[in-house]
Amino acid sequence: MAASPYAVALGRLRSDFPAFFSPETFAQLLATRDLDALLQFLESTPYGPEVNQARATHQGIALVEIALNRTLIRRNHLAWAATPFAGRAAVGAYLRRWDLENLELIFASRLEGRTVSETDDHLISSRERPAGLAGGVLTLDDYRALLEQPTVEALASALVRFGYGATILPLVEEFRRTRDIFPLRFALEADYYRTVLDALKFFQGDEGIVRRFVQSEIDVRNELVALKGKLAELPFDRVAVRFIDGGTLARSTFEEWYASGGLPALLDRIGSTLAPPAPLADVYRASDGLAEVEAILWRERARAEFARLRSFPLSLSVIFAYLLRAELEWRDVRRIAFARLYGVPREKVEPLLVVPRL
């Protein structure tokens, strides 16, 4: 029997998994007193080379973001390089999420009139390597050129040559009237998920597990949209237009949940689909907000997906398990860094982390 093409990928990525932060490492990171101490700690970790590379030109939170972003892209590139030919369409489509993240940042920058230098450091890119790798279409130079566009309308027009024009150009006239950037961001997000799910249509037999992985992300996103809508006391029709199609939970399910009562009732309905450590309504009351509930939803999703992905190691799943672990660490370390920047105490930020409690 021929060896699985993913055996090599498993070997290449398994050797890098120990480089991810353990719960003990996160505890040390949380114990740092300020940004300088956090950066000093990062120097002895896999983020160290990027910290040292950028230290001559950057400092503070900009230096942290550059180190985190470049390490994330390096890890994404490792996963991409380890992906056999048969899986590259799916992995490439998934990695376009960083194009999406950067474009949202650029649109917000244009709307708020921020300069190129104020935005450039926050782009998720690794020097001259494209942020989306082979899956994305935009290089760092492309991002900088987009940042130089004088208006949001000019930016939308400039995106035509990168394949995003059909998604956002029909919305430019509405933006001129409302100055609301949300429809542009939503259109890009919806197009992204459609593209990823299309790339995961069955042809080899191992795409189903990863398709479920993407659908669970859509489900959590839609759950959060519903919760924030209920918190704002919006009618369901105002909330439903912000749902992304393609998840496992239908809009009709959300409509039923939404009509079941107030926010605690909706939290109970959502909690019934998972096994949270405490009733979500109790977490909401104790924390006086949705931030900790959101962390629990992403944490429970990650726990379930890691278990599912690791059950199929010689398949496309190994690539996505690695990519998920890299992204979760990036988000958690970034959250700690901003907590240090603004003086948020450890006991406030710790419940919002995902990786240490997996």
C-alpha cells in the first residue's frame, strides 16, 4: 500500500508543535509586569528572532505586533510548504483569511484618515512575503499601495485587479451615502467563507472533517452576532442580515432561539449545543459582559475541533490542526500584550485566553 502523502506533512509539523506555548509558558507571560518585560520574555521564545530583527526600528506594542505577525506568517508558510498538492487549493483558500484581516484594517485606516506609517506596522505580513502566501493575492508592497489610496472609494476601485472588485464595488455607492464600512467588511467575509467551503468540496475523501472545522467557525461567529444583537435589543430581522451562510446551524434555528426570551435564554440555547464549564448565562451575569462568554465559545470550539482533527492524522486535518494552534496562540499572546499596554490586571485577562485552558 502506498504511503499517505500526508505522512511527510505530519512529520514536518509534529516537530514544530513543541515550539507552541504551554500553559506554564502562558502563566509566565501573564506574570510580566509591562511591555518591556513581555518583550524580554519573548526574546527567549520562537518569537525572539523577529523581536531582535525589528528592535532597531520599532519599540513597544508595534514591536510586539511585528514579532507576532511575522512568526504567524512563518508558521503558516511552514504549513503551506508541508501541504501535498492535493490539499493546496483548500489550504490556500483558508489562508486568504489574512488578506481579509489586512483589508479590514486598511479600510478602517482610510475611513479614519490614519497615515501609512500608523497602519503599516499592524499588517499581518512577514517582510516581503505575501500575507496570504500562495492562497492570498496581496504582497506587502500591494498593501502599502492600497494604504496610499486617498479614499475608501479609491481603495475599492484599486482592489479590482486583485479579484475583490466584484465583491465590494456594488457596495461603494451605499458607502458614499451612509459612510458605514460594515457592508464592505461583511461582503468580504461572506465571500471568504464561500470560497473556503467551495475549495473543500469532496473529491479525495478527507475534506469532510476540515469542512466541518470551517463550519464550526461560522457557527461561533453567528452565535456571537445573535448574542450581541440580543444584548442591543435588536429585532431578529436586523440581526439575521449579518449571519454568514454555510455553518451547521440554520437561520431558522437562530430565529427560534432568538424568540425564546431574553439574553439569558439565548445563552442557555447556545450552551445546550456544547459543554461549557459553567452555564453561559451565569458567566455573563458574573462578568457583566459578553467577553468571557465569547472566549468560552471559541475555547469549546477549539477543544472539539482539535479532538476531531487529531483523529485523522494522515489527512488534510494535520495541516489545519497546526494552523489553528498557530492562530490561537497569536491571538492570545496579542491579547496579553495589549493588556500590558493598558494596565489590565492578570485576573481580568486570564479568563479571556483560549489556549491555556484547552
